[in-house]
Amino acid sequence: EPEVTQTPSHQVTQMGQEVILRCVPISNHLYFYWYRQILGQKVEFLVSFYNNEISEKSEIFDDQFSVERPDGSNFTLKIRSTKLEDSAMYFCASSEAAGSYEQYFGPGTRLTVT
Amino acid sequence: AQTVTQSQPEMSVQEAETVTLSCTYDTSESDYYLFWYKQPPSRQMILVIRQEAYKQQNATENRFSVNFQKAAKSFSLKISDSQLGDAAMYFCAYKEGGAQKLVFGQGTRLTINP
């Protein structure tokens, strides 16, 4: 069965550094998402992406974040200058369409900012 | 803003018994969808069951069923004949009809006792 994959599984970085989290969505899906979960807190929506542009974003998704689909398969989340509070589990998801269509989640990347 | 509340941080049940996980939500919208996601340890979140708000009939997927009380804004998950493989974190999620983001509850950790 097709799966969403994410790399790396764990990323450690120093405060102020840039990180890029990578995701490969399911191949025939058109909508892509990033969520994050700070330890002990809820899973929070960051951004959705459709037709090569951001379709929805949360107030968390400020100027230090950006997303890109650089080729036909990858979907990336870039954090320009990491802060300690960016430490979290980042989940990528994809769906065939909007509405009630299931969002398929990847296994997550644990980001630790020191 | 829409909120989702899961009031049970942890639940446990004997194998083969039935367990109900609670979820309430707050919205002023009439067009929305509700989901239950399961996250096994170190695995990605997978969709267990979904409910469209316009449907009066409660959704059922094999041993999983929901009790959708629209007026009370309640969406509980019942797992019948619990199996060891049901042990996981369960997340209730809400999605507005015209939006793409999922709004998650805090999660309920379910333990199955053999």
C-alpha cells in the first residue's frame, strides 16, 4: 500500500540554523500538509499546499517557515532560523482531494533544536 | 475558532471487551467532518473512521463505530472485541467543510490488557 515517507527520522540542529524536512507524498495525491506536535501537546496544523501554492496556513506558519515542491515527488518544509521552541515532531500528510478525503500521514521527523 | 476536546488522557480495557473513547468539539459551522485517527507506537497515524456532519447515520467500520450526537457536539468512538493490536494513541479530529486543516484533540492513550 502506498505510504507517505519522511526524512530524516530525527534531526538535531543548533539554534539559528536552517533545516529542511523532506517528505514524499503518495504519488497521485494533490494536497499536501505539514503538522507539528510539540511534546505533550496537540497535533497542530501548519500549512496546506495545492497546485504549487499555499492554500491555507495557520498563525504558527510565519516568515521563518516555507514550503516547496521542488520536483514531482518531494515536498519540503524549511525553517530558516530555528528556535528552541521549534523542537517538535513534524508530520507530513497528503490527500487525493479536499473535503472528507483521508489525509495520509507520514511517520514524522523529530526535530531537536539545541 | 474550532476546538476539539478529548477528556480521557488514558484508557485501558481487557482484551475482547468493549471500550468507548470520548470526544467533544465546538463549532458554529454546519458543514464539517469528524475523524478518528489511530497512532500505534512509533508508527504513523492512520484513519480509523470518518463521519460527515450531514449524515444522521453513525459510521461503522468493522469493530469500530461512532456515536455522533450533533446537537451535543459529541463524537465518541466505540471499539468492540478489543484486540492487542488496538493499543495506540487515538486522536479525534475536526475539519470544516471548506477548509483543509484538521483540528486535533489532545489524544487518548489506549492500553489493551491481555
